[in-house]
Amino acid sequence: MKNLKVLLFWGWLLLPLASQGQQGVSGIVYDLESKQRLGEVQIKNLNNNELLYNDARGEFKLNLQPGDRIALKKLGYRADTLTFTSQKALIINLKPAVKQIETVNVYARRSPDDVLNEIRRDYKKAFELSGPQEYFTVGPTGAGVSIDALYNLVSKEARNARRFTKFIGRMHEENIVDFYFSPDLVRNLIGLEGEELKVFMQLFRPSYEFVAQSHHYQLVQYIKSKYEIFKLHPNLRPLRELPDIKLDVNQ
């Protein structure tokens, strides 16, 4: 019992020495880019394992002594550590972990819809002939057949109009791909120029279906992923187009 009292006595005497040099230090955490205060950051003194979260205003208070290492973590931000060197207050900036999409220069070009609308105006008759029409009509004397509609259905002029509008439809789809998968975009993203840029555009031209269903970020990721393939195969070149061969089936 006497020994226990002695130990407690010395422990009480040494307690102030153990905490000597420690001080309550206040601090604030900011978003490095927006400069806004950042709350709910995990802050840990790696020397004594004291752990806390700062408040919604980004403020905190931690017991520190010179040389203590402080670790900071928050979802969506890069973890950081710093060493306390007797500062009166800690001002800490955390960098967002989400990489921003690169700035892309946009050049003024006519949209595919503008081009299509102009063609529709210039070739209005062809689109009217090729479009769906009412073959049966109802008039004062009852139901009847629209002779004009039936004629347009079977006439050579109408068949040519349908072929023409199908061609315009395919051209419109290609214009959409060209509008979004442009040399300017590819050049800004991966820095290709000249013949290399031309080859890349031919090799990795996306389909209309992909472009129509994707947003800008998906297209950017597509270009970057294809560039990784392109770098691995620098001598890759598009296949030459095969010549058209016409066969006479009657011979």
C-alpha cells in the first residue's frame, strides 16, 4: 500500500511535465481552389493519435507540441500531412482530388441541324414527296383515295426523292460525328498535329450511335483512351479502301 501511494505521488508530480510544451492550437481548413471554408475534415495528431473532425465553419482546435505530425483527410480531397512548428494558428488548404476537364477551345462552326434545315428548305419538294402521306381521305361525299398520294408512292420522282432523303439522312449523321469529333478537339486534348492527327482521326473515328448517346466528358475519355492505343502502335495506319468490283451475274 505504501509503494502504491509513492507511485501515485510521483505520477501526480510528473503529470505537468508530460503535458509540458503541449498547447491548444486553433486552425481553419479551406478548399485550395474555391477558397471556401471546408468542414467535416478528419484531423489526426499522428504523435498521440488524437482524432477529431472540424466543424461546418472549417474550424478546429487540437492539442499540439512542436514536431507533431498532423494528417488531414476528406472524401473528394487529397490527403495531406504537415508538421507543427509552434504556429499560433494553422491555416490549411486541401486540394480537390477530382481532376477538372481540360479547357477546350471552341471554334464557331455551323451546327449539323442548321445544315439539315437549309437542305430541307432548298429541297422542300423532295422531302414532301418522300415523307409519309395520307392515302385515304374523308370528304363531303365520304371516304376516298388520294390519287396524288398514291402517285407519289409509285412514281419514279418519288422513288428518287426517297433515295435522296436517305442519302441526306446519312450525311446528317456524318456531319454530327464531324461536329463533335473535330480536329480542334483532338488537337487540344492530346496535342497531335499534321499527318499524325489525320491518321488518328481516321483510325478512331467513333460511330454516330456512340456520339449521339454520349456527353462531352465521355467523348473526352474515349479520345484519351484511344490515344493510349495510338502511342503503343505508332506505325498503325488505316487500311486502304478496296476498289469497287462490278460483276456481271449473267455471264
